[in-house]
Amino acid sequence: MTASARSSALAFAQTSSTSPPNEETQAGLTSTPRPIASKTPQASLTTPTLEVAADVIKGDFPLQAGQVHWYKIEWEYDGHLEEEGNWVYETSAYYVAEAIVGVEDQGGVPTFSMRDHFCQAVGQDLSTCDSSGAEIEYQIRDNSIWRNGVKFFEWPLEVGRTWRDDLAIWEIFDLIDISTEIGHFENCYEIQERTSHGWAAFVICPGIGVVEERAGGPSDSYIKRIVRTTMADQ
């Protein structure tokens, strides 16, 4: 996928990976997402980066064959303005299992293939889930994690660090604590992506990876939270 069909949370909210599945995979769940908190960004860091080993990066953002992260996604879409002046949305919620299904070395670049599975319940056998979700390719190169050719975040992890691509400005925006269904985590990094069409935010906890995503645009928004994780050695 090219930058014009990016796999960040903003585009992720507009493609099959998070678009509401059919009624069979919704499992009867409904909810309302919350917006991103408004904060004042810090100044961009200009200090040069040092070479960071792939093993160090994978320690903060685990990537290994057999790894599965389960998420609950709560979605608002097809927003429209009623005559009374109120915005209304369609809503749905469902589960997605992100499974790393392949690992290879592409010219010295560690590459990990991940596939999304729509499931009716957490822990469901993936072979019985809808596997028509997005395919995501992660690579470790240039002191960074790249997601489908777009730099997802870079080391060293420092609040205030920014970078750009053709469509967005990215920033390591804040250091936060967060409680999830799999535990309470401290000193997690909130990374924001800002474009002319909307915003996205990712909360990345060292040793786990992405535990929460939020995104919004003119007519839709979603929030995605981790509810279970299975690492290869578990």
C-alpha cells in the first residue's frame, strides 16, 4: 500500500480493517467513541538520532511470529446533521484479532506480515473468524517502525519528537499512564498523526505495542482498545 492509501489509524478507519463488518461479525455490540484530548504540543526535537538495534526496537514494540493482539473497536460512521441541528451517527462495535502470520528478511530489513481477523468473541479460533481484514506490513529500518511504507514512529522515543511524510505530521506527543483490560501500564507514548482531513492517535506501551488507537474525520470516528494479547512464547 502506498502513502496515498496509507495504513495509519485515520485511513485504517476508512478501509476494511476497521470498517463495520457484516451483522454476523458485529456480535450485537454498540458504543460511542470519545474524542482525543486537546493538549499543547511540545517543540520539535532536533537532536540527531543514534543507531538503534532492531532487538531494542522489538523490545519496545514486540513483533514475532505467532503474536496475536485482540482489540475491541467502537465505531461511529455516516455522520449527518439533522434538521434540529444535531449530528447523528450510525454505531457499531466488534472485535479484531491482529495476527503476525509471516516473518522474513528483505535485504537485511526485518519484515513482519500481519493480518486482521473479524471475530465474534475474544479468543475465538482465528480459522473460524472472517479473515478479509487488512494486511499490514511492518518493517524495522532507519531507527523506526514502518507500517505499509509509512514511518509509524521512531527512536529514541522522546516526547516532542516530530517527523513528516507526504500527507501528515507525526509527533510523539505525550507520556501517559493507561488502564486496559490486560492491565495498567505506565510511561506509555501517545503518538499523534495530523492531516488536513482529520487526526489519529496511538498509545504505545513498551513491551506490548499499540494498546489504543483513536481517529476522527468529518463524518466518522473510532476508538480501538486492546482486550487480550498472546505472544509467541505464551
